[in-house]
Amino acid sequence: MAEMRREDMAGVYLQQPSYLLATLKADCINKPFAQRCHDLETVIEEFPAKELHGIFPWLVESIFGSLDGTIVGWNLRCLQGRTNPTEYSVALDFLDPSGPMMKLVYKLQAEEYRYDFPVSYLPNSPITQHISPSNSAYFILVDTYLKCFLPTEGSVLPPPSSNPGGAIPSPTPRTPAVPFTSYGMHHTSLLKRHIAHQPSVNADPASQEIWRSETLLQIFVEMWLHHYSLEMYQKMQSPHVKLEVLHYRLSISSKHHGSPAQSSYQALHAYQESFKPTEEHVLVVRLLVKHLHAFSNSLKPEPLSPSAHSHTASPLEEFKRVVIPRFVQQKLYIFLQHCFGHWPLDASFRAVLEMWLSYLQPWRYAPEKPPQTAEVLPRSVPEKWAAFIQENLLMYTKLFVGFLNRTLRTDLVSPKNALMVFRVAKVFAQPNLAEMILKGEQLFLEPELVIPHRQHRLFMSPTLGGSFLSSWPPTITDASFKVKSHVYSLEGQDFQYKQMFGTEVRNLVLKLAQLICQAQQTAKSISDHSAETASSYSFFSWFKFTPSEMNGSYTGNDLDEIGQDSIKKTDEYLEKALEYLCQIFKLSEAQLNQMMMKCGTAQDENGKKQLPDCIESENGLILTPLGRYQMINGLRRFDVRYQGDTELQPIRSYENATLVRLLYRLSSALNERFAERMDMLCSREDFVGRFCRYHLTNPHLAHRIRYSPAVKDGTNQNWGPRISLRFLASYRTLVSLLMLYFIASWFYIGPVGCTFIILFSYFLYAVIMTFFFEAWKPHEH
């Protein structure tokens, strides 16, 4: 057996260059991709392992990229069938479980060649490019390997043999007492200590398939879920370490870093913050979770006779029984905890959410089909899943609390955020699920009536990273002990459990329900505002100015862009989510009514939405903490409008800056010269006076100042009658005039005639507006 590091082997290649390796490297430059793969397949078939073992490290780098980045590799994550079908097909064939690459692995393994791969070489996360998982070669290969080595039907296919009639030997066995790995940071090599209790060369083929399946799963878990150990996670959860990390963060900006207490946690803090999984990373973990559920659910029913079980259970069946709790549960829980605490508060969290919900619902991947009923009703969770729920209690309860805390800081008016609340509420509202979670909590809270040494032995953190064939702790038959063992093994003996159906979490749910009601009111206000705005437009106003442009105000909101359909979806999601929450936590109608009273859904005398919560001081209104929360989440807002001289408001994007300035000078000159004449005309009580007041006064400004709640007193400034030509600087007005002149030219109407028609039409429009809107329009005197 030959064992050496990759960097040491690289040095050997430099001193004793291989002709085969040099030829293959030259082919990478001179030959197309498909030809290179064909040549590699020929080399793997024809050359002995003695020659092939030297090219294996280079081949791995040429496919997956070099550590220093000089070799890009095949870029499997970006390789898609629709964009590059030829290379896509060739790459999948070459890397298939039965393809040339795996044949090379089996060939080298038959000669007992080994390669050391340090854990530090593993990527922290996949690349950040957005690639469709359904078309990516990387995801297709992951799915193919999972189906091959963790089959839901049949057994694992035997490896191809290089010698007719021969078998591929498994790695050398190790001592069963030595764990596979404790997954601590101090370990530097991946799979350096191999799987326990490996069968010999002539052993049962069924036993041989287990170590290959187990090794594949260990590698996937190591790459995607292992970023710090259970011990480190438990340290990070302790209040003492959290306080020290906080002190360290506060001292970053200071020049004094000499405190021993701070320096002892500096590495811990830096390592915790450095891991930032991507959305693609989470998607591939979800693929793993879904397949492991299907793999476990393909377990054959246990025979009624214990003696029959001892004779019929195969190694693969035993592996299916323990694959999730032994290999995935602990690391996935820590991974999810990290994502819930560090993922940005945006819609990309949906990937984490769906992965979490996939793990919580193994019954979705069970082979049995639900009974076909005439009515479409939610399917009740079968009682047989009670054990899974109890042994994964923290996955349901603590992560649900983490989701509540995240949701209370998000904007539920957004359809994507509302959808996430709906998805979680719908899953937890499945019939019988909440009852089984409550039963698990009751089992955990049962008092201990056993002798102390037994309790200590059972609550010790088990080694969850090793082979399922290694030594197991004693089987725990008592359900209460199983739940306690699960909780304390993940969170430590000092963990203070927060009940999902306790008072504290119930108050969080009530806050969420109140936030849902407020978001529904906000969405309704936006919908009503959009409807009012749409109805205020007419065909003629499109050629003129919109009301908001005339008075220089902006009454819209960023959420206006989501559209009526999205607002409708938001309301539907939130309505159903509130209904599901009431089912889960048994919220009464009286509680809902009381909560609705607190939502501030009452409207003011103008029929508009209430202002943010604030207090009145000598300097005006001051936001309270509740008011800040309402504004940050878009629940309430001030009616922000421009309250100065409309002629001096900032130049808008839809206006020509040069024309605004020129027209302002012209308007100012006219107003200065004819101020007395205009004031006299507007003072008349006849039709001429009403006509002039309609065109020469600006009631919007006085109306805004008089009724604005943000202004302490009701004083307003009377700007007097004046001419405003700023509307002519609007690009919309200019384009409209050009279109009218262009259309008029089709009917042989010249510019002068067209101008006369426009002025006459506007005069008629102004006369009508003067008659019908004088009583409605507030005056300025």
C-alpha cells in the first residue's frame, strides 16, 4: 500500500515526469472536450493501475479545479444541457457511477492505492452563480450517485471488476473502538480513518455494498454539512460564550485587544461568522434530505417474529434504519440553526425554509399512496411517525421559534414573505402533527424517577459520526429517555428548553397574528390607493398632467409596484396562515377579536389609514418604538407630501431641467408684472372670478398644510394668484403636444390651426371644470 499527500506526489511528478501524464496534459490544450474524454476512457481501460495511479490526482484537478485556482475544471455547476448539450452529455457519461472515472477508482482500489485529502481543501460553499438545479450537471450527478449507492429499490449494484471473476476488496479494517471521526476542527484529513468492521475480500457482497454507500454519504455530509463540531456549536449556544463574543465584537473597533478573555474567543467568533452558505448549497442539501427520506422509507416492514428478523435483515436494511439519526440529524440541525440565525431577511430564505420543511415531513416520501377520497381534505399524519417527531423534537420546536423570530422582523406585505409564513403554517397545521409535537414536549418535561448513574449514562452525547456497524450505545426503549437524549445530545446538559406550546412562544404567535392583521390592512390600503389612482385617470388627463404631478406631491409607495394580483395573493396567503395558526395553537375567537382591536384597523375621520404610533411634544410628533417598528415594516406611514412652494420643489426625473428653469423665470416675470391685476380678477364673485381662481390659485398647498398631522399648528401661507408654466417642462406634456401636431398634420391642419384647436378645447374643458368643481375646490383669499 502506498500512501502520500497530493503535494508530495506533485513533487515526484516534477522529478520523474510521466510520459502518459505529459501526453494527457497536452491533449487538454490541443483536443476538444469530447475527444479528451474518449482518450481518457481508453487509457483507463488499457493501462494498468501502476501507470494510472500517477495521473489520478491530476485528473481530479482537471475535472473539479485546482486548489490554487489555476485550473478551472469542467465547471459542472454551470454546465447545462440546454446551453451545451454535447459537453453536458459527455461529462455525465464520464462521471457516471458506472462510467470511466469510477472504473479508475475501483481499479486503483484493487491495488490498494490511497490518496490523502485534507479537510481544509473542502469548499466552504458552492459558487454564487444562479444556475437552474434541474439542468445543472452537478445536481444531476448528485442525484444519480444517491440513487445508485442509496437505492430505494433493490440493492447497490456491484462494482465492475478489472479481473474476471474477481472482487474489489474493501479498505483495511480498523479497530471498532476508534470512532470514524469526531468532526472536530483539529482533524485535518477526510476519511483518513476508514469505516469500521470492513468485510474481507471473500465476504458477503451485501456487506461490501454498505461501506461504499456509507462512504459516499460521509463524503457528502462532510462537504455540505460539516462546518464546526457539535462541541463548538454547544459552546456557541452557552450564555457565557455569547457574552464573550459580544464583548469581542464591541472591542473590534478599539485598539486594545490584549484581553485574555476576548482573545480566547476570537477564533471561535471568526469561524462562526465565516461560514455563509449559498442558495445553491441549500438546494443540494435539500436534494440529499429528500433522497434520504425516500431511502429510509423503503425499509421493509419488520417481521413479527424476532427470530425471523435476525435471519432476514440485510446490512442494507439496517443501514436504512439508522442512516438519518446516525449520519445526518446532528449536522443538519446545526446547519439549519446557523442558517436561521445568519441568513439575510429576504425572500432567498425560501430555499432554507423548504429544505427544513422537507426534513420535517418524511411521510411525504413514503412509498404508500394516500387513499383516494371524494373530498380533498388535509391528510392526517400517521401515528407511526410519532417516534421520528419525538427523536427530532428540536427540529420542530426550536427551529419553529427561530422562524417566528425571523418573521416578526420581516415585511409581510411582500407576497414572497407572506408565502413563507403560509408554507410553515400549513405544514404545522397538518392533522395530528401538533398533537404529536405536544406529546414529545410532554415526554421531555416528564420528571426523572430513575437512579442518577443511569440518567447520566443515557444523556451523554452519543458519537453520531461513525459507521453504523461500529459499537452502539444501549438501546433506549423508554420514549421519555429517547426525547431527553436527543435534546441534551444536541444542546448540552444545561439547555433551557422553550416549549413550543408554552406561554412565551404563544405570545410570539399572537404577535405574529397581530402582524398578519396589520399587513392585511396595509395591503388593503395599497390596493384601495391603487384603485383610486387608476380611476382618477382619464383619456384627456394623459395628455395633460396627473393630479400628483400638478401639486408636486408623491402619494405612492414602493409596494405599489407589486400590482393588484400580488396584493391579492398576499391577502390570501396571510388569511390562510392566520387560519392555520389558530388551528395549531387553538386561538379562540375572543383572542382574535382582541388582537384585531390592537391592530389599529380603525380609520380616522378622513377614511385613511392611521399614522404611526407617536407622541406629541413641543417640537411636534415623535415616533415611539412601536411607531418605528410600524414604519420599518410598512405597516403605517405618514402622508409625506411636499409642503413648500410648488414652483421651487426639486426637479423631477420626468421634467426637463433647462425648461423648468426657463419657465420659472418667465412665470416669475409675468407674476411680478400682473400680480395686482390677477388678484383683482380672482376677487370677483362672478363667473370670470371663478374661472381665474381655478387657474391662478394653488389650493393644494394650503390644503396640505392645513390638514397635515405632522405640522403642529394649522397656519398656512397664502401664495396668492399666480401663473405656473412648469407643466410645459414635463416630457409627457411635450410628447403629447408633438403627437397632437403629428396627428393634425394627417388632416392637413397646420401648427397654427392645431394650436387654436388645442386652446379652444382646453377653454371648453376649463369652463366645464369651473361650473362643476367650484363648490368642491377650496379657495384661497
